[in-house]
Amino acid sequence: MSKTTTLLDLVCAQRKQIQVILALIVSMGLFLLLSVLFVGPGDQSFPILVIDIILVIGTFIFFSVTYWFCTKRAMDN
């Protein structure tokens, strides 16, 4: 068994936890949408808001693709 297969087995074994992580990321996104209403482009906290949005979107995409891949892999077995 290769190292990649072992790593994928370990990650895909945590598929239930990925659902919880995705729920937390969605709630963080909703809180970010709330803060977008109060922070404007001229505010000092605006760059932090943009970085936060990029991080939340990036982690959501990463964990969504991971969950999709693990589900697809489980269905193939």
C-alpha cells in the first residue's frame, strides 16, 4: 500500500467530521456577510475582512472537494 493511499484512507475515515467542519465554515461565512454590512472600503478593518473572506472561501472549497472525493471514493468501493 502506498503512502498516498494510506493518507487518503486516514482523511476519508474522518468524513463525518468534515460535515461538522463544513457547517462551521458556513456559519463563519454568514457572520462575515453580517460584518460586510458594517465595514466599508475606507475602514481600517477592511483589509482584514477581505483576507477573512478569502480564507473562508478557500477552506470551504478545500473541505467541500475533500468531502466530495471521499464520498465518491466510498461509493466506488
